[in-house]
Amino acid sequence: MNATAETSVTATTAPPEDRIPFVEEIKNLLYASKGNPISTCIQCGTCSATCPVASGGFMDNSPRRIIAMIRSGFKEQVLKSNTFWYCASCYQCTVRCPRGIDIAELMYGLKRFTVWRTEHQEGLIGPTFSETFVKMIMRTGRSYEPVLATTYLFTYGLPEMILEAQTATSLMLKGRLPLLPARIKRLENFKRMIRHIIPIGDKE
Amino acid sequence: MKKYAYFPGCSLEKMAHSYHMSALETTRALGIELKELEDWNCCGATAYFHVDELLAFTLCARNLAMAEKEKLDLVAPCSGCYKNMFFTREHLKHDADLAEHINEALAEDNLHYAGTSSVRHLIEVFAHDVGFDAIKAKVTKPLKGLRVAPYYGCQILRPRKAKEDVEQPRFFEDLISAIGAEPVDYLLRLSCCSGALIITNRRAALSMVRNLLECAVRSKAAIIATACPLCQVNLECYQKQVNREFGTDLNVPVVYFTQLVGLALGIPPKRLGIGSELVAVMPAIREVLEAEPAVANT
Ligand code: SF4
Ligand code: SF4
Ligand code: SF4
Ligand code: SF4
């Protein structure tokens, strides 16, 4: 079994950037967003004020600031920011934005952008977590909590790991952690379906 | 008897098994049939949307297509699953090219999604499809005097467009009243519990969980009710870590709304999965359960 099989999205999906202005690149990311373009943002700061993560001081740039930075073409600084990786996708900002901008989808878009380009900030757990999760679903069609926990453990270090292990052990004792990952039945069809969307290359 | 295709989602298989058990017990008692969707796949949670949106839509569409094949609406007990499948359906409905592309992929599994089956959250089924009066009529053990903080969380409301529904929902409070308990008002009932940040940014997550729990406890809630396995795990299983991190003394049980409804319908706690929690539920409900069955059903 070739464990190193390339299962992440291939570089061919990334646009030939640099020629298009950054604002335009970002616009192209917002496939699913039905909100207004970020050019309509009035910088009122409602998004930052309602964001439970930003208002706790955990984001290096607030959502409002990220939008200002994108519009001014601060590409490198935006991509290096932890803002979108620390976004919990709670849609609070989207609901409240007076200009109808779908900020939560913008955050998703930025995550995908940095995953494709592998340009995210050092030391973030979000990207590893997401990729592990995706690979797992691609293999089994289901997610498996202990695998996620392991990714977490390896990334976080010892003190956190002990705490996590305590939680995991208590859950295990209560019969709340599965011992074996589940699999869907029509797995072959499922994998073909996935390959239809993304050419994954050789599978293990 | 109303029938739905039931999409348990990965966490209900083990982590949130008590949600699964209590969902099945209570729906049966209320005359609803949940038929588990055959060979369902993970909806991709939020992680998938971080990596590839099209693929995320495809995963959700496969589940929708299988429900449609059975001519049933899909019911999800997990707010994350619900939101993902709801959004997928919306996008496919409004984007014919996208729908075509995804249906080509679905054809690999002999499936097709035309958009007729819709998606419901389990709590919506209770609140709207069954209705508060019908629930009230079946209550044999009203949870009198139990102060319950309804925790909506975020994803459950976001898909809806009408402002009042998103900003001032009342259905969870009404459901709690319908089973004879007392809904507690508190500020953060709609705030996010931090979701997957519990894994990706522990510090931020614990502080969000702390704010929420303290807010509920300050309003004298004896118990918190949730409608999502991730909300439940975040609020319950990390209380110890919150206490260690912030020197707090939190110890508040967090249950699924189906467990409370089940108790009020007279279903024994064991069959609702009560006993598998890390913060014991029984001390908070014993008194209510042992109360004399005064004049029920009036
Ligand atoms: S709430 Fe909307 S308009 Fe206001 S700063 Fe944020 S994105 Fe801009
Ligand atoms: S969706 Fe993200 S940016 Fe918006 S309020 Fe929630 S956490 Fe903050
Ligand atoms: S969101 Fe969570 S519970 Fe729902 S299917 Fe995906 S991993 Fe499973
Ligand atoms: S409150 Fe938390 S777990 Fe619940 S839906 Fe929101 S992010 Fe998910």
C-alpha cells in the first residue's frame, strides 16, 4: 500500500495568479456566496463586533480589517493571517452585515485558497485537520473521531495531549468513542463519484 | 404516520449515541417514523468546505439523492449536517450548471438529485411537523420546575432567510414549555459554541465555551438543552478543561432536547441514553422525576 499517495487537491486547480488583481482572485473564490461583493463594504465594523472569535481577541486581523486588506491588495499579509483559520463559520457576521456581504463564505474561500497554495501561516492546526478529515472521508465515506483526535494530539504537544487523553478516556469509559472506523457500503462507486469531481490521482 | 429518511451523521454512531437513542424513542412515541438512510455518507462537516466546495456539495447531494429515491424528506439531528445539506440543496436549486455537474458525478453511484426532497432539522420536525400541542397532549411527566437553558447554537438558524427567525427564534423555548419545564432566558443562546475550533484553536474555543456556560448558569439554569452533537460535546466534555484553564467551577449538565422530551413522555432515563454523560444529569432531574404525578394533561 502506498501510504504517501497524493490525495490532496493537485496544483492544477490553482489559477495562474499574479496576473489578476488580488480582489478579483478573491471574488472568484466565492462560488457559493450569494452575498454582495466586498466592494460594497462600508467598513462599519459590525462583523468584527459580532464575531465571537474576533471580539475575544483571537484573530490577528478582524473580519473588517481583512476586507480592507483584500481591497487594498495586501495579498501576502492576508494569506498569512490567522483570521479565516480561526473563523468558526458561525455566520453571525453574515447575518448582521448591513451590506449583505457573506463574510462567512469569504472566510471559507480564503481557507480553500491557502490550502490549494499551501501558503497558510505556520503552526496552524486548521489546515492539517481539514486535510486529514477529507482524506479520511475519501477513503471510507465516513468520519472517525479518534483519527481526528490523533491529528490533534500530534500537532498540539504534551500538556494539551494529556488533557485531551483524559477527555478521550472518560468518553471511552462511557462507551462514547468507537473502536473501529465505519465504512459505507458502495465504497467503489463513492470513490468514482469523488474522482469525477477531483482527479485525485492514484489511490492506495 | 409521518415518515422521514433519517441521516444520523457520524457523531451519532458513538459520541452522541444518546442523541440517537433518544431521537428514536421519542419520535416513535410521537408517531413519527425515522427510516435510516441506507448507506449514507458523511456530509463533510465544515472541513470539506475548507478544502473543496464542489466535492462538499457532491457528498451532501449523494445523501439527498438517496432520500429522494425513497420519496422522503431528509432529517438531520446534527446542526452541521443540516446546514451543509440545506445549503447544498439551495445552491443546486439555483444553479443548473452546478446541478448538472454534480449529477454526472452522482451517476457513478446510479443516483440523481432533482431537488424534490428537502432537508429538515430534527428539532424542526418536533416544533413544526408534530407541533407543541400534540407534544403537550402526550406528556405524562411534565418536568415541572426544571430550569432549562435552550441552546440553539448557530448553524441551525443560519440557513433561514427571514430576519425574525434568525435573530429572535422562540421554538426551542416553546418546546421546553410544552414539556412542562421552564425555559431560561440568557444572552448567548444563539452564539456559537466554537464548533471545530475546539480542535483547531483550543484557547479561543475554551474561552467561548466558558462564556456560554457562565451565561447560562448566571441565569440559574439547572440544565442546558442542545440540538446538535458538536454543541453538546463542546459544552459538556470540555467543562473540566475550562475549569482548569480559567479556575472556574462549572458543572452543569448538557442534554439533547430529545432526552428531555423523552423524560416528559415517561420514557425511562436509561432508554434515552442518560448515564453516558461526563457531567451527571440525574442530580438535576431526580427531584422533578420523583415528584408526584399531580394533575397531568390539563
Ligand atoms: S459588517 Fe459588512 S459592511 Fe460592515 S465592515 Fe463588515 S463586511 Fe463591511
Ligand atoms: S462566521 Fe467567522 S468571522 Fe463571521 S462571526 Fe462567525 S467566526 Fe466570526
Ligand atoms: S458533520 Fe459531523 S456528524 Fe455530520 S456527518 Fe459530518 S462528521 Fe458526521
Ligand atoms: S453552536 Fe457550535 S456545534 Fe453548534 S452548530 Fe454552531 S458551531 Fe456547530
